[in-house]
Amino acid sequence: MRLLHTMIRVGDLDSSIAFYTEVLGMRLLRRSDYPEGRFTLAFVGYGNESESSVIELTHNWDVSSYELGDAFGHLAIAVDDVYKACEQIRSAGGKVTREPGPMKHGSSVLAFVEDPDGYKIELLQDR
């Protein structure tokens, strides 16, 4: 068994694809429209779906925003240098919501950024 993907619902698919590809450096792996169901699925990730877990962006054509709720926490991405990653994300128009630094009560170096829909993404220093 392996984890295939995590699905999140997005209000503006083009903005979300731009964020994940242009700001976070993922690739658009595939995109499919389902006119009868009035939705589009787009898969983004750092590697091929056959080898890596990816993110499924689901866009329901008649919905422009969602309540995120309080059960979902965040996605996590390993980066070589959290400080540099935040600089690059900020310069690409991304929103850093927790500046890089050590984790409270721990030694991990991390930061948080937010996608266009408000989903939190943790950047963790890859040791």
C-alpha cells in the first residue's frame, strides 16, 4: 500500500494551479474536465503519480469558495532551506503566514505558507 494523493477543493482552479506550480515548483501532472458532473480535477506534484504522492485539486464549477473548517491541519513539504524557500515564495507572490524558525518546544526548523484558498502548507527543513 502507498498514499496516492490528497484532495482539496479549490475555488479558482487557475489560481491554485499557478500557486502550486509557479510558487511551490510542482508540475501539473494531469487535468480532466467532467462536464456532466460540472467539475474539473487537476493533479499536481513533484514527481510522477506512479512514484510519489500528489495533490488533487478539485474544482466544482458552481462553487467559488469553501469553508475550510477546523479539522484539516496542513500539507507538509520538505525543503533544503526553509529561509530561502520563504524568500522565493514571497518573491513569487506567495503568502508566508509563519516566518521560518525553530518549532516551539522542538528543534525542527519550519515555516507556513498559505495557498489561494487559505490551505496551510508547512515547509520543513530537510535534514
